[in-house]
Amino acid sequence: MPDVANTPIKICSRASLLIGGDAIQSFSDGTAEASVSSAMYEDMARAALTNSRWRFATDQAVLVRLSDAPTGRWEAAYQLPFELIMLSAITVNDYPIKYDLYGNKAFCNAVETDTVVADYVFRADESTWPPYFTTAVEYMMAGVLAVSVARDSSLASLMEQKADYQMRQARRLHSQQQTTRKLNTSRFIAERRS
């Protein structure tokens, strides 16, 4: 039975095998595949995680209001979660509000009594990635390895096409994992009756 547990090493090793390279035992095993994977993997993983609002890598947190108010334009500053890699929304009472990001803080016009909630993408561990997402990342890494290790532009192009296809498939499959939203037709019906 193959070992399907995901780790950065296993994902990069499978990516290397996709281009006809050698398996990777560690990021420091001295091979070209390991050196390129060590240099590029984390950036590729974070890029893939921020490619869409993946539910397995999305969380919410109540933000902590900072005592120092912003210098101008905004009334309040809030500390963003440490593990955040991309902010998706800030809400008060489930309604999205306007905000700007400044470093690791969100500035907005909330009052002290508001409960400010952030929806954000975090760096999910590979062990929690669904198979369709893992496959897309493997093809992304295979494209990187095809350029850097195999030095084969046609192979790199093929791997990039496969990565794009797998990422589209991943988004499609992932979108099926939430309650279908009901289309609000009342506006259309009212317009039609008038």
C-alpha cells in the first residue's frame, strides 16, 4: 500500500518523479531536485493556498483592537492573526466593512463596542490538504523542477498546463463542499411585475 501521507518532502519527491527526476529524501540531500525544492516549495505552497478561498485553509478570528488609533482616515486599528497569509474579509455583525491593511494591522471605522471578525487564509499543514489540491501543487512544483533541473521548456510548459488544469479541477471540486446558496429572485420578480 503506498504511503499517501503528505509532507513537503513527499510532495516535492512526487513532483520530481513526474518529470523523470529522482525521488527526494530530504531538502538537504545534495541533489539538484532537493536544492530547487528547498528554495521554491514554500513560495509555491503559499501561492497555491492564496489562489482561492480553500475552506481547509480558511479560518475566522475576532480581532483585538489596538490602543493606538491610526494617524488619519481610519478610526481604529486591529491586530491581524499571526498565521494569516491573506485577508479575505472583515465583518461587524456579519456585514462586510471597509478596511485597509497596514503591515500586520487592519485599519477600519469600527467603534469600541463592535466585535470585528476577520476571515483569512492561513498556511495549512500538508497533512490537511485534500488530494485534488495536493495534486495541483505537485504539478506546480513539477513545472518548477522541469525548468530548473531538467532544463526542458516543453516539459515545463506541459507541467504548467497540467497544474492549471488541476487547479481548476480543485476549485470546482472544492466549491461543491458547501451549502448551495439560494439565488434571491425577489428583485427580479418585483421588476417583472412592475
